[in-house]
Amino acid sequence: MAPLDTPMPRSQGMSMASVFERYGLMIFLAVLMIVAALASPTFLRPANLVNVLTIAAPLGMVVVGQTFVILVRGLDLSVASLMATVAVLATAFKATTNEAIPMIFIAAIALSAAVGLVNGWLVAKRNVSPFLATLAMMIILQGIRFAYTGGAPISTLPPGMGFLASGRIFGVPVNLITLAFLATAFGIVLHRSRLGREIFMVGSNPKAAFLNGVAPNRVVILCYVICSVCAGIGGLFLLGYVGTVSNWVGQGYELDSIVAAVMGGVALTGGRGNIFAALLGVAVLVVINNLVLLLGFPIEMQLIIKGVIIIGAAAFYRTRLA
């Protein structure tokens, strides 16, 4: 069953345009994987596929949260900086045993929620543009990190963090299982709860939502809190995978998360989107990055491809909204 953003009337048949709109990204991903397998036999090796899934999970966690803020006509440029700040916070415990892991997660989630609360308050209550509010937060968090670390990498982490980030249960990466749990939980919230209906109403028309008894400011603030919490959790899992804390953990995730969400059908104009389709956008980005690396192309090629994807996605949705 195809994921739907809002209930739609059934029709006797579907035009090719409708098929492409609903399943185009899945078709593109399937074709991309076939091309990747033909271009590099290494792509289909189990070790490489597991590595792709392991890398995709932290980005997927960020995309789950980014979807919420885009749905209410916002965006969050602070997610990558928050991931790095959470990673630094984890090392501040100077823990060498796994008993500290629960406290690390509690502290990371608390910090992330506070950041999201400030972002949401600035956007909803003070009418600061999402771009400026989250850009300022990104810079503030960066300054805090550099003040604490002095720019030097840190590697004091409980050993269990590595298992959470790259370990496997019955061959399935632990962080992928965590992503599936987060996506399912927040997917239920978004598509099966009153809050979810309010989010779509606020994203579609804030004034109409207010007239229907919805508090738009409360919804927007909550969406930013959810986004930051997802980014914080993603930062911890990415930290465990990397193993060493630098001030640039998660660099580029702010752009990748927005691109993945938009490719997955989350409209930048708000009110339209689906978490699980957004995760397909994550899969497309990760497969492209993996293929570029397997073919030995330089990092500049990845940037060029991402730029082309952004232009293509923006043009596609401008056409749909015309």
C-alpha cells in the first residue's frame, strides 16, 4: 500500500502522471541500484550493503525530524551543529564503562529538546524566519563546542556506543533497528493522531487552522523540538560509528536532510509529506554517495550530484504546484 499524505478519493484507474507521482522515487531508487550493481560489482556484496544501511541510519533519524519542521513551513539548519554538540557532550562524561550510556542519552535528549524549544520559540513567537533562527543556533552551538574542546578531537567514549552505532542483531544493524522504531513511532504520531492532523492543518493554512481551534504556535514549537531530539539521537549514533569526536561530526547533514525530505515528497510550502517516503530520499542519497566512492570519484563529484538533485527536486515540485 502506497503511503498517502491525506485521504484521497478512489478512482477507477491511475494515469501515468499519478503513478510517477506516487511511485517515481521508488522506481528511481530501483533503477539507481541496478546501475550501481552494473557499474561496480562491489555494490551488491553483503558487507557493502550493510555498510550502506549503517551509514544511512543517522541521516534517516535527522530526516524524520526535519520532515516535521518542513511540514509546518520551516526548516532547521542547526541539526548538524547540534549533532556535533551532542557528540561533545557525550565525551564530557569521560566515561569508560557502559553504565554511563543511559545518562548520556538523557543529557543529549534534554539538550536537544532545549535547542528545539529555542528554535521553535524564535520562529513561532518572535516571527524570526526559520533560516535565520536556525542559522544563528548553528553558529552558537559551534562556538560552544570550540570553546569547550579548543578544536581538538576527543575519543573518550563507553565501548557500548560503538555497538549501538555499528553492531548487528541477527545481521541487522542496531542503528537501523532504532531508525525503524523512530520512524514508526513518529509516523503513527504524524498520520494517525490528532497532533498529526494539526501539523498538516498548520502547514497548509495557519490562519484556517487557528480558526478551527488549533494553536499554530504550539504546533510549530513542538515540531522544532521533535526535529532537534531526532538530530540529537542521530548525533549519538553517528558518534559511535565514527568513534572520535571532532567539531564537525554530522557536517552536511543539514543540507542532506532537507534534500532527502524534499525528494521524498515533503513540500517546502508545508502541509504535504510522509516520513517513510522521505526515508526513500535518504536511500537515494546514500546509494549515490556509495556509488561515487566505489567508482573512485573525488568528493567534489558528490557535491555536484547533490546540487543537481536539489535543482531537480525544486523544479519538480514547482511544476507540481503550478
